[in-house]
Amino acid sequence: MRAMQLTRPGPIETEPLELVEAPDLKPAPLELTIRVGACGVCRTDLQIAEGHLKARRHPIRPGHQIVGKVIAVGAGVEGWNLGDRAGVGWMAGTCGDCRFCTSGRENLCTFARFTGWDRDGGFAEFVNVRSDFAISLPDGRTDDELAPLLCGGVIGYRSLRISGIQPGGRLGLFGFGAAASLAIQVAVHWGCHVYVFTRSEVERRRALELGAVWAGGYDDVAPELLDSAITFAPVGSVVVKALQALDRGGVVAINAIHLDEIPAFDYDDLWLERQVRSVANSTRRDVEEFLRLAVELPIHTTVDRFSLGEANRALAAIKDGSAKGTAVLVMN
């Protein structure tokens, strides 16, 4: 099978992912083998490729927004059959026994493993997945439409929950890439007043089209103080901007697995029970809830399609901001 493999991280401009011929896959006990139809490309994949996220192992095949069909079922698997449509997300497995797993917080499991970081991901024609972490997918949407929902959509949904935003509340989104364009659709459905902060004029127009009541730059002041904010830009200074935009008791949820240094700020910006919280991974419950919402609304995705061999170019488009929607590798 063909796969895009990372052996040595480097600037994406140097094309660190290499197209290779890899051995065909067979599922281990309790695993599925999936023929990949489409795999979303995420900023986390870029951070792994460039080495900003410390490698768990090399070589590795990135990609953790995978949609495809089950072509082989390992021993002991229940509930899955050949030909079933299945998805694979960022969470590749947990221990199931620790205090986090047993209290509904499997996203914090000390022994968690991640697709495209610990286990080979979907930048390939086939992928193996633990059957209990495979995702049952709804019908009626194409593979490339569903793929962006499995990371950007799900983590955006969890960010909304962590932010504590309530229906009708005032929500700020700082940065407006693929994940934020999905989160805003849920927030608008909840009746929230959404204020978007981004450097890009194109993204501001897109935000207004999707229901934002206001859009401006990071240095602009929204017409109202915010009840909650989510930062999508992987820049520490934006967290401070979001904190300064909050009303009393508000929460900033940081949607980032990697962030540069947060600069010093006045305690007055945090005073009056404002909070800053990180958003780490997601749970299978998050995935189930969000996919139900995605069908109910329905949530619309904007996709930039690339072939498997164009994975470096897809990551470069994320880095330079030229991707108009979620970059997706299509294995057709």
C-alpha cells in the first residue's frame, strides 16, 4: 500500500513527508483494518511534521480524521462487520481502568495513545484501529465531508462545553480557521451571539456569513463583554486578548495542543473570577454527541481536496493560510 511517512521532522517547505510503499496491513486481535476513503489534514499534523510536537516514534504516518470502510476484522471484535463505514479520530486508545477513564474523563488518561502520533494514521491507503475506538458514522455525507468533523469539529464542540457558554450567551472566537468555522455553527444553533476576532478579512466575511454578529481584528474591541471565549490561534498573546475581552466570571478555553509562550499580563485581567482553561483531546461521548448534532443541524464543511501524494502541499496550505476550508486527502 502507499503511505506518506515521516522519518525526520523539518520545515514543511522541505517536504518532510515521503511517499512510500508499505506492507499490507492485517488487524491484530480486537482491531479493524480500514480502507481509507478520506483523511482530514490538521494543524496538529503540521506540528508533528515540523517537530513542534515532540515525536513519539519515527517513522510515523500522520492523519487522525479518517473515514473509510472496514475490510478486515480481527479476532474477538464484536459489533463490526466487513463493509461497515467507520471513522478514526485523534484518540487511538486508553487504559480504561485509571481514575480518569472510570470517571468519564478518558481524554486525560495517562496511558492514552493517539492516532498519527503513537499509532500510524490515515495518510495512507489503509489503517488499523482498535475496534472500541472506531467511530460509527452516519449515512448521507461523503467521506471528505465527514472527515473534518472527526477532529476540528469534535474538539471545537468540546471547547464550547469547556468554555461554559450557555444558549443565548456572548461568545468570542479568536482565530477563524476550519475548527472555528464548525464551532460557530453549533453556537449559532444554540442562539449565542458570536464575536469573531481574526487578522484575515476573508475569514471575517466568512464568519459573518455563518452567523457572527460582529467580526474584527485581535486588537479591536467587541461591542459587548464576552461570557466565554475560545482561542483557536496557536499564539499565546491571543489568549491574553481573549481574557481582556471577558466579562466578570467569564472563561477562556484554549483550543491548542501546542502554544507558544503566554506573555505576562496584569492580574486585573484575571480578577473577578475569570478563568483560563485548556482543552485536551476529546472523549468518545464528545464524538457521539457532536455527530448527532452534525446530522441534526446539519453542519456544513468546506473542503480543499488533495491527493495522498500532495500531503506536504496540504500541510503547507495550512501553514501559510491559503487553505480555504479543511484540507482533506482523498484516496480515490
